[in-house]
Amino acid sequence: MQDFLENWGHSAHTSLGFFWMALWAFILGYALSSMIQIFVTESKMQKTMGDASSKSIFLGTFFGFISSSCSFSALATTKSLFQKGASFSASMAFLLASTNLVIELGIIISIFLGWQFVVGEYVGGILLILIAWILIRVIKPSKLIEQARKNLGESEEKEQDKKPLKKRIKSSENWAKVGKQYAMEWKMVWKDVTIGFTIAGIVSGFIPDTFFQTLFINTGDGQSSFSFLTLLQHTVVGPIAAFLTFIGSMGNIPLAALLFGKGVSFAGVMAFIFSDLVVFPVLRINATYYGWKMSFFILFLLFSALIVTSLFLHYSFDFAGILPNPSSTDITSKEHFAIDYTFYLNLVFLAITGILIYLGFFKGKEVMHHKEMAPKSPLLEKVLKYLAVIAYAWLLGGMFVWLWVV
């Protein structure tokens, strides 16, 4: 019983410590994302993404880079862009960039995993887009694309989209919308983040290394010693592990750091991080938008691209001599609540949160704002909500144990 209580206390303390480490990065990322989504309209993006040329792919990638990291938001925006006339290739570039190249994800990865994984995330995100683009050009799924457009139907342009950028930036109404969008960003991810960070703490405190040695074969400290078949198995199991957590990439990053510390290969961890678009909820949403055939085709594109990309990154980093050392990413041994730069950054960005909430819900309380989201499963959302509530109870009880028992 004493061992369980100690593990519980350490688990809760680790979960909250992980979140404290990442809080300023979440606020910075979602604040930037909110401003971009209000001031850069979909119609402006669509006008530059109308064909499958390299320029359209580049622009789709760029607009994804400055967009939101939430998978459900990215799916809805991608659908809207495609519906308004953007090419399928450019739309896929936007989708991949908005879930792999966004600023906030890079910051979170740098905190938990180090610079090599940040480089892997951004280089890998570009490779994912290039591989998907090449596969589309080789396969030429014109009938699937035509049918997908028919399933979506026509789109109407909003009057707000026609206003020049300078006027939108000066508008107090739009700044109120930024505040509301910022709150919406947190509303979209709070369950994922809560569950993800809680799971990371539980894994740190309770799950033995033997579990990961069974799930990911031949785990160890020697990142250069993995055989090709072992790396391939890791890149296939990585997406399966991501699916089992039911959470998005932002919530999965602490768990990715723990997996790497347990001896999972660099390729396997990168595949785990890249996997937020190959899980069943995303498959179902794409089927709702485009039909099941196109949904499975998108799944094939993304799964194939992430396996090739993860393997390429591993061998490239190994060749360059920059494969990260698992011992350098031991986040469980860090002092999470020290009075250091993280403490002061969190104070600054919590103040920014207060300003955005004031603009959105006090000064601009009469302003209406609604952003289209992909249709989530009511059952899944209810399950996640209950799990999040259970997670809060677990963390509260664990911190009591940490303060009074451990």
C-alpha cells in the first residue's frame, strides 16, 4: 500500500510538473494561432491554393504552419479550403502542416524532447507533405477527388472575408474575436491535454520498462544499434500506441518523451508524434466529409508517408551523428517548479491570457464568433470528458498524498 501511495503521489506531481513546464508554450501558441485565424481568412488562402503546382503546395504548407495545431480545427479548415476550390494536394499540404509544423508544437517538443526532435518534427513535416504530394501525382485519384467535391457541395463566401487585412487588424470587434478564439482553442484541447499529461505521469510512476520492451521489440539505449526490421516495427506500433491514448499530438508529447526514455527508437517516437491524423476519429470525420473511399485513401497517404519519413529521419540523423541520447531527455528527474525562466514566462503569459479573456468576454461580450469544427463523436467526447474529470480527481488526490504521505 505504501508503494502505491508513493507512486500515486509521484505520478500526480510529475503530471502537474509537466504541464507547468509547458504552460507558457501552450499560451503563446494558442494566442498566435487565434490572431492568425481571425486576421487571415480562408478565402484569402484558397485563392492561392487552386491547383496542384509546387507554389500551391508551398502556400498550403505555409498557411498550415501559421494555423491551429488542433486536429479537429485543422480538419474543418482543410474541408472548407477544399470546398472553396483549393486543390486536393494543397489541401493535404495544409492539413499536414497545421498538425506537424505549427509553432506551438515545436515549442512543446523542445521543452520535453530537445532540439533533435524539433528538427525531426519540422523536417519530417515537410517530408510528409512531399511524399503525400508525390503519391497523389503518381496515383492520380481524380475520380475520388471529383466524388469528394460532390459530397461536400457548394460553399458560400462570408462578407468578413472580403475586408482588407489592415481594417481587420484595427477592428476592436476582431480583437474581441481573437479573445473568444483563444478561449475556443483551449476548449478544443483541454480534455486531450488533461488526459495526456495525466497518462504521462501514470506511465512514469507505475508502468515498468518491461511493458515497453514487449510493445516495442528490442528497446534499449543504443539508438544506432536497431535493425531495419526493428525500426519498421517501431514505426508501425507508434501509431497504434498513439491511437490507444485517444489524445492529440499536443497532449502526447510528454508521453513521447517517456517512450524515448524507455528505449523506443527515434523512428518509433517520431512515428508516434506524427500519428494524430491516422486514428479512427479522424478516419470517421474524413468519411463524413468526403466519403469512405476518400477517407481510406487519405489514411493510406498519411500512414505510408509517416513510416517512410520516420525511417528516413532515423537513418539520416544516424548518418549525421546527431541521433539524440535517451539519457538527455530524462524529464522525470527535472525540478519542475523551480523559480527559473519557466516560472517568469508562465506569469507573463498568464497575464496575456487575462488580457485576451477580457477582450473577448468583457469588453467584447456582445461580439458573436463561431469557428467551424469537424464533427466529433458525441460518445467519444463524453468518454473524454468523464476521463478528464477522473484525471482531475486523480491529480487532486495524488497531490494530497504527495504533500502529506510521501
